Amino acid sequence: MKTNKDFKQLFLFIILFWFMAIMSIQAQSPEALGKKKFFNKIYDNLFKYATIYAAGNINNSYEAPIKDYFVRTNPDGGLYDIPVVVDGTEKNPFDFRYSIGIRKLARFDYEQKGKNFYDGTENNVGLSSPTAAYKGFEYVLNWERERERGEIFNNSRLFIRHTGDYHIIKLEQRERGNVDFKYKSAEARFRLPIGKMFSLSAGLIARTHEKAYGYNPVEIWLNETQVYDDGQGNVFEYPLNPWYSLGFQYGYDDHYVTITDQETGQVTGDWYWTDSEDNVVAHTDLEFRENVFTDLMNRYNREIWDTLDPYAEIAPIVGLDFYYFTNKFWIHSYASWIMPYHKYFKGDNDFSYLNRNNWGLGGLIEDSSLEQWSDYQAGFIFGAVIKKDLGVFVEGEYTKFWDSEIYNVHFGVNYIID
């Protein structure tokens, strides 16, 4: 079913791709339309200067710097005979990545094409900045599959944008399987150029997210309480779900055991834990909580998150671009602010990001107020050639969406020795 759903989404994206391309043709003047045939126009707008590519790579997998060993009882002996030492180091198959795609995306003047061939790993500034490097129709349609440390992931990026004198329309879908990130957005902005270097934009953006950001199911489950009245005026509040009861839900069981110290005669007691096949997994409650229970918490969260429908919300967005370039000096700064007026139109609002701080003992706090938020994306590129053999550069980008923050900064000095 998931594959069917992804296919439908891809089909819809392709339909929108063709719609935007045809609209960009129809937006041209009647005089221009009369000069070429319609299909020639489609070629010029969609495929001229585009690149179709297929690429891949194979790498050796990660190897632990220190091997892990364990001992096994010698089958020809007993527990206290010389054991067999076994190399238990995890060995993964080789890593690989292969991708196919087509792209038509302009580079800004300061961007150098770093490779002779496209392979799908490129990340042009034009994918983040509100205004493109040129007016017209741009796109990136990329799909790839990769294996990393023995796990296989699908990644994709579908990007369509049309930039005009006074408008910006953009559709985007991204998936990064190795970080469990899936994101879709559609935005339309009015654009106001101010001279040749400055541009302002404002409009609406609709975004989806499959993860319930700000909602921690296991924390809420552990915080559920119940009240006991003994009928004598004493009221007690205690956890409805003791932490150890999560182990029972997943087939683990605890067993009480006492231990007598042979020297002092002191008797102590604790619980040891077994799995569904009666294998001992922890010798004390503390060991179970520090090791097995941690994995159960994450498993519980994943299972609850999977029961929730994806979310979709809409909000106003404003942006700015400043761009100045010469062969000796260039500055490019850009920013987009998704304003704190979000409205969810898909998904259970109780578990939306608007309620991220409204959970407490007993569940969702009654009559709590929805909490708005701001998201940002900003970047700055600066470069200068001080002399023919000396140059400096600074580049950085920051993105904050919901609970996720992504940032990077590059800076340096280049000196060429004659």
C-alpha cells in the first residue's frame, strides 16, 4: 500500500510539473507564441539545457576500529574449561548508491561546477534561496537508492519552480531514508524586485510532515496517572503505567529472586528478566531499565507514530534576497520566514506541533492554548579576490523546521603559489 501511495504522489507531481511548464508557455506574449510551434516551446521550456543522468558508486562499508569478542563454552568441555573465543564484530556488506534523474537548474555566477558530470549529489544554492538565478522554469527530479551499514534506504528530491518578474511558484518533495525525513511543500509568493540587487517576496506555504513533531508518546504514557480514594479522606495519585509494565506489553517477564551472601549471611532480593523464549536478558531491574527498556521506549514511539495520519499545515511566508557579483567580489544573502500563524488542515490537531508543550501528568492539559511558532531558512555567501593569488570566502546556511535544525558554515583562505 505504501508503494501504491508513493506512486500516486509521484504521478500527481508529474502532472503538476507539466501544468506549470505549460502555464509558463501560455504566459508568454501572443507574438512570441506565434514564432515557434507549440512543441518547440515545450522543448525550450522543459528540456533545453537540462541534463538527464544516471550514476552510482560502491564503497567499502564501515569497519569498527576495535574488534568485539565474546566467549562460548567449548562443546567438548564444561563451563569452567578453556572457552572458545569468538569474533563477534559486526560486518556489513559494501555500501552503494545509485540514482537517476533529470535537472534544469541555473547556477549563480559565483557557483562553480565542481564536477564534469552530474550524479545527483549536487546541492545548488538555488534550491534554498527564494529567488532563482534566472527567471523561468527550473526543476530537479532525482531518485536514488542506497545501502549504508547494511540498511537500504530510498531517497528522492522533486523540485519545481517558476520565477517571474512578480511571482515565485515552487513545489518540492524530499525524502532522506537514512534520517527518517519526508517533507512536501507548495508555495506561491508575490515578488517585488527593488533595483537589480534586492528582492522581497511574500505569500503562502503549505507543508506536510509525517512525523508528529513535539509529541512523545512514551513520555505521555508514563505520565498518565490515576487517583485512589481509600474512603477515609485520603486521596493518592500514582502512575497508571509503571515503567516496567512496558516490558510486559512486549513479552518480557520478571522473576523475583533472593541472594544470600555466603560470608555475611545477608539476604538481598531483586528481579531478573526473561524474554518470550525464557532467555535471561537482565539480572536486575536496573539493568533491564538501562538496556532493554531504552529500546522498548523507542519501539513504542515508532508504533504509536505509525498509527497517526500525516500532517499538513499552511502559513504565511516572507522572504528577501540580496545579490551582488563581480569577478573580484560577491555577496549573496537570502532568508525566508514562515510566520507564526500556522493552520493545520490535515492530521489530529491534539497531537500536532501546536500542542507540543501542552502535555503533562494525566495527558493533554485541559483548556490549554495552542502555541504558534516560527520557522526559518537563511543563507549567506561572501567571496573576495584580494589579489590575483589571494582570496577569502565565507558560506553558511541555517534551517529550522519544527524541532529540526540544520546548519553548516564553510570559510577559508585560498593562496595560489606562482
